[in-house]
Amino acid sequence: AENVFLARYDFLTATNTPAVRARWLAWRAARTTAFYRELAKRLRAANPAMRIYIHAPDEPAGYVERGVDAKAVLAIPGIAGLIQSRSVTNFRWKLHRGYEEDDGWQTLYAPEAVELARVKRLQGSLKMLYSGGDYWETFTRSLDMKRFPVAFQDADVKPWGRWWLMELAYVLAKSDVLELCTGQQPLYALGHEREAREWAKAYRALPALDFADMGGVTDPVAGRCRLTKNGLYFYVVNIHHGALTAVVDFGSADSPEMIDLSSGARMKGRAIALKPYQLRSFLIPRETLGDRTRIGPLAVRDIDRTCYDARFSELAAAQQTFDAHGIPHAREDAILASARQLVAEGRMQAAYNALFRKELNRFVSRCGQMPLVVAERRLMDKGVFRINCGTADYTTIDGDLFFPDVAWNGDYGKRATQQGGAPRKADAVKAAKYRTLYETEAFAFDGYSFNVGRPGRYRVTLFLKAGWKRDFRPDWWIFSVTANGKTLLDNADLYVAQDGDFDRPYTPSFEVEVGEGGRLDLDFTSPPDYYLYNWNRPNSTTRLLNGLTVERLN
């Protein structure tokens, strides 16, 4: 029987013109808006005071993939605004699971804050933001298994000390968020009551209104103000990990008297001292405000640069180490040059983001593995690549060096929009060679790429074994593999390839041709109806590898 969902997908993407797809997207978005309109109507009928928020989808994916027209939804009576959610510990969870460090932290605290800025533009400010930590399984027994029998425990891996405030400071600086919600488990403020109280005193004293940017600097400190019947409210927030001083221009030589909203103390002065990631809020009362309707611009001084000086020295030493061994590092040099420029411009939060990117972290860590780095480079120069999939470490197996499983870096690596990895038991694996490869596994990736250096013939060997015994059955572990567009495996069933033996690996080997440009792309795909609601078919996580090798033949 025809798969109706696959037929609809073909109708909208392959058979017809973009105009047909555009009309369908508009029709679907209108239906979604109608649903939200009816939902808001019923909720407000039950409770007229209820505030209704809709989670803001990413753009353009929100409209194309989810059918949400953000502007139309905001126009619905009763919809208070769009909200966003963020996970502050997802990158730590991935490291705990043994994944290679990704760019999750850099993206979460990107200087541009693209999604926060987009929602702010739509509605003047971000009305609400939810932030919390990822659920974290440690597989640890409880202290009393008789009374509290559990299979695993939930760990608390929130940032320590004032770093805990980084998330709150960043989202306020970038979006003027009116309501901050935190949660998940363990509770986000648990263990950080002192920092939470400090923040709440300054934040909750401000009126829940859209504030205007002061102008001037926005990194490493941001400031906004709002005129009300009580006077002029304003706040300054530090998005830097070190202490600094914000300097506010009040439009006159003398500072007006103002009230520190955290302490109630009255004070004067243009200079406002800020601890790392501190928020301070103030009110200039009507009686001292004069004819001011706003203040600014904002400036900054007394920035603590200790961390940056140390990091630049560390990276300069890494450059010298790589130079001494003849290992190129142009990509890292480009990032470092950008970071130096950001520091020169005083954009310290952006500079910190650049200086601690995963590429530079790996650059430094590899200095302690230089014999392995040199051996890796010599093998790559010979057109030899060996990857132990699912591990971020170098491994020597049966005398052969295997490279870490890393994201595409210009030399080699994995391409993945989503990916997974897991340890596996390999004691019973029936492999005469490279048994250790089967102790780890990468899955749900899109492919691997290699800069093999020159055209020619290469041998590609894949090391595969199903890793989940409960689902080891026919017509489940199915995927295809191509090399530069040439089919190597066509809807291969791993159960059949392993002869129905869970412990028997499958190690197919192929000769492939690499043309001008010297790049080899291995693409792993699933049957198209994996994603089209036919739950009796296999899923995309069965695109897996335990290891692979590439070797030049001529």
C-alpha cells in the first residue's frame, strides 16, 4: 500500500513548484493560528486574568517545519507574548556521556544572541524565558536502596559560585527579559540561594515593562532605562566573569540622587561598581530627575583582563609547540586573531567566547599529546585515516593508532546535525583484530569526510556491529552508505550482514575513487519513511559505526 505521508511529502517537495509549497505553508500556518486563537479564547473564558505565552519557534524553521506564524500568533487577543527556553547544562551532559566537546556552550552564549534578539524585535522585549538544567542520569545507587530503590540518581552539575549568575545576566543583557523562570531537577536555585537572592532583589524591584537601551557599550556591560510616574528606572548588568565599573552619562556634570533598589540606599555618582555577572538596579525619583526622560550612553572601565592575558600566553605556547613539530594550525590562528581584535575593541564577553571555543580548547589539549598528534599527521599525509567512533580519545589498537571521533575540522571528521554515542560491551565480540573498536559506537550521524590530499584509489573499511540486543532482528538495522555519491551499501540490513549473530561484527571493505580536490565524503542515509510516522520501520539511530579506516592504494 502507498505510504500516504510519503506521497504528501513528494507532492510538496518534488512534484510541484515552490508556489504550491508556499500556499500549503500559508494554509497550515493559518490553521495553527486558528488553533491558538480558540485555545486562548477558552482559557480566558475560564480565567480572564490568565496570561498565555506561546513558545517562540526558531525561524525560519518555526514557520516551515512547525507551521507557526509568530506575528499572527502575537496578534491574538489574550496572548501575552512569546517565550523561549534554554538548557544551561546540555554541553556538560554531552561531555559526561563521552561525546567530543561541541560548540553548544559557544552557541548558548553567542555574542549575537540571534534568537533572543529576534524575539525581542518582534515584541519589544522577551516577555518570559525559561532556563534550567538537563536531566542528568548518573546510574548511582541511592544511600538506602531498601527505602529508596532507584536505578539511577540525578546529579547537580550547575555552574559554581558567581558563574551560576552568567545565564541570568546574559539573557537580561541580550533581551531585556521581563520574567525569568528557572526549574528542572535539581531545582535551579538549589545550592545557590545567596546568588539567587542577590539577583532577585535587583531584578524584581524593576517594573515589568519594556526598557530602552542606554546606548554606548553593550559588552561587557549592558544598560537600559524606563521613565515612569515614579521616576526613571534603570539597570546595568555585567556579562563578564570579572569585576568592572559601569559609567553612566546622566546628561550633566552632576549625578542626580538615586536609590539603589536592592538596598534602598540613596547615592550619587556616575560610576557603578559591578561584581562578576552582577545586576544592579536604580530609581531616580521624580523630585531629583529634573527634565530627564532617559539617560546614557553607557561606558565601562576597570575591566579585569587577567584571564585573557593568561589565555593568550597559553595559546602562544601552543603555537610554538605546533611550530616546533611542523604541524599546521591556520584555523586556530584565525580564531586567535579574531579574539585579539575583540579584546582591543573592549568586547570582553565576545572575546571570552572566542578564546574558549572548542577548536582552541582542543588546540591546547593536543599539546600534551604531541607524539600522537605527530603520528596522526604523518598518517594523514600518507592518505591513512583510522577513527575509533564514539570516543574523543586517541587509541592504539593491535599496534595501530586510531584517531579521535571529532566533528569535521578540515582534515577529517563527522558530519552530524544530531548525533549520539554510547559505550558497548565487547567481551563476546567475535573479532580476530580490533576488538577494542566495538567498545564504543557512534550513531545517528550524517556522514564522515576526509581531506585525503590527492586524487586516486582508496580502500574504505567499515567496522559495524548492532549495539542493542533487544532490537536485534531483521528489517530494523537498515541504512545505506555512499562514497562521493557512489553506492557502497544499499539498504543493508545489519542483522542479515551479521548472520543473525549479535556478537559477529560486519566489516565490509570497498575500493573508491577520489577525484580532483582530494575530498572523500561518506554519507549514511536511512530509508525515507523512517521519519514519516511508520513506526514499524527502523529509525535513524541505526546509522552507526564502531570504527572506520581509509587507506590510499596508489
